[in-house]
Amino acid sequence: MEITRVRDELHMITLEFGTAYLWRDDHGLTLVDTGIAGSADGIEQGIRSIGLEPTAVRRIVLTHHHEDHTGSAAELARRWSAEVVAHRLEAPVVRREQPAAPPVLSPFEQQLWDGLPPVPPAEPCPVHREVEDGDVLDIGGGAVVVHVPGHTDGSIALHLPGPGVLFTGDIAANVQGQTRPGVFHTDPARALASFHRLAALPVETAVFGHGDPIATGASAALRAAAAAAPGSAPGSAAGGEQRAQA
């Protein structure tokens, strides 16, 4: 586990497999995503390492249902009595009431997929609040839920217009200094359209399901990546990029 300050209110917790984000404001702590099953102790260690108490986490937001994002959600929700938030379309999969749709893989992505290590299945997790596009969460002065389908049907991003922060989930990635669309999508064309939607948002800071945060100048990086993406108009087919089983 490694914890990195992105800005005063925001820390990235890098886990053995997966990434979680901790947001702090006057309303308490919010955790965005939870890594794979077995990550709960590492997340709590990271929170304590910056002088905060894990039980102050009021809310866990899940950007989508993949195991490297939801694996420890049920365990942490029990420990902290925290509210779990996910999109309406994602909630039945998070609860394990319905199966997940498989990704549509390009040849490049298939090679990445075949090289991924196995991860433990995520425990079924309750979803206490099901959200839709445009809903606002009490985070950072108002975090707008942005429905970004394509990676999964119910993938969401969070846009905090006040502080200018964007949690992209796996629609976008920032790997080895290159901002790009993510990979392993169930619907690549919809995912690319969603990437373009995020690139149009005014943001200073962006954090990703996979890759390094962009603390400043995130809008410019996202716009440039959208312009360079395969099929540079929203709705066109996307090609494979970086890893993101998530």
C-alpha cells in the first residue's frame, strides 16, 4: 500500500491490485473504489497514515462493478457503517444479483487480458443509494454524477465543479505520462463517446481508475487525448489502450 497526496482534500491509495481515492472535506471522508478483496486493512492503514480515522468514512462510491474496484466494498461498509453508492444499472451486479457482461476485446486488449493475474471474486455488496446521471452527492461542495456507459453499462465518473476535480473511473487512464481512453470495455463505441464527454468538462485535477493523477491542467490533457483517440468523434469505435480490468 502507498498513499499519495494529490491535493489537500484528495489522496490516492495505491493497493497491491487496484486504486482507491480518499476525499476529505467538512462533511467527513468519502472513499471512491476499494481495490480487490483483501484490501481493507491496507486502505485503513493508508487513512491512518495521514492522521485520519477510517471510521470517519461516511460514503463509499463505486465507479463500476469490476472486482478491482468493488472487492473490499462490502467489508469496509460493514466496518465503517458507510453508505455504498453506485449507478442504478450497476447495483444489481455489485449485489451479485445478476452476472456481469463480458468485455469486447481487440487483439491488443486480448493480449493484455491474457496476461492479467487472477483476482479474488468480490463479495456481494449492498448498494444503499442508486444514482443516475446528474445526481449530486454531498462531496466537495456538490459532486455531479456523470453516467459514462461503455466500460460497463453503469459506469460513473464524479465531477466536482467547485474544486475542479474529476474521478474518471476506467473510462480514462493516465499511464506512463500518457492520458488515453481505458480498455476492456463492454461497448467500445459508447466508451469512446463517454471519454469525449469527460474531456469536455472543465477540470483542473483528474484521477483515474488506473494510472497517475493529473494534479493540474487535466482538461488540456483530456482534450488532447480525445482529439488523438481512434475515431476522434464521439460515438465512433475505440481502439485498445492501457490495462483496466475495472
